[in-house]
Amino acid sequence: MVPSRRTRAVKWLASPTVRKWVASKLKNIATNIDALLGDPAFTKSLRTTVANLQDVSANIKVMTSSKDEVAQGLKDLPVILKKVEESMNNIKAISEKSDAMLGENKKNIDATMESVKEITNNLKELTADVKKHPWKLIRKP
């Protein structure tokens, strides 16, 4: 008797080779994310952007608290605009770096996502099969 498609899928998913392969793909994804987040230049740029945005926010609070402070804020406007421009440049650099990293890894990401979709479909089939035939978990067919 020829095993059913679901039985073959169950055996395939249960194989150590498939589990190792899935684990390897997930590890590659995690490594790519770690590389992006672990890049000192990226981290420094992100921190600078956040600091600049905090400065801008603080300056806006000062500007809106009183007329005298508004006048002082207007005097500080060139400095504020420079910080905003620096923040935008940092955001642009981060975006370009992220785009480049994603572009370099697009094939790996696409292949991994396709594998995840296939695994998900196989797991749905497996779950449905186990619901219909729970004894398959207990004894060998």
C-alpha cells in the first residue's frame, strides 16, 4: 500500500534533516538582523537621530511655553533647523543602508519566506491529519 500524501508530509516534517534545514534558515535570518543591528555605524547613526529628535522636541516645548521663550526659540531656529537636517540625513543614511542590506539578502529572504509558507502549509495538513487520525501519533501505521 502506498502511503498517503499526508503521511509522507508527516514523515518529511518529522525528519531531523528538515528540522535542521528550517533551523538553519531561521538562523540566517537572525544573523542578518543581528548584522544590521550590530553595525556600530548604524547604531551610532540611529542614536544621533534619536538625540537630535529629542533636542528638537525639547526646543519646541520651550518655544511654546511663553512669548519670551518663543522669541528666543525663533532666534534658535537656525540651530533647530540644522539639527532637523542632520536627523533627516541620518534617517536617509539608515534607510539607504537598510535598503542595501535587504537588497543583498533578497534572494535568501525570499527563499526563506517561501520555505516558511511551505512549512506552514505542511503543518496545516499535518494538523488536519492528526485531528482526523490521532492514533497515528501513538502507533506506527
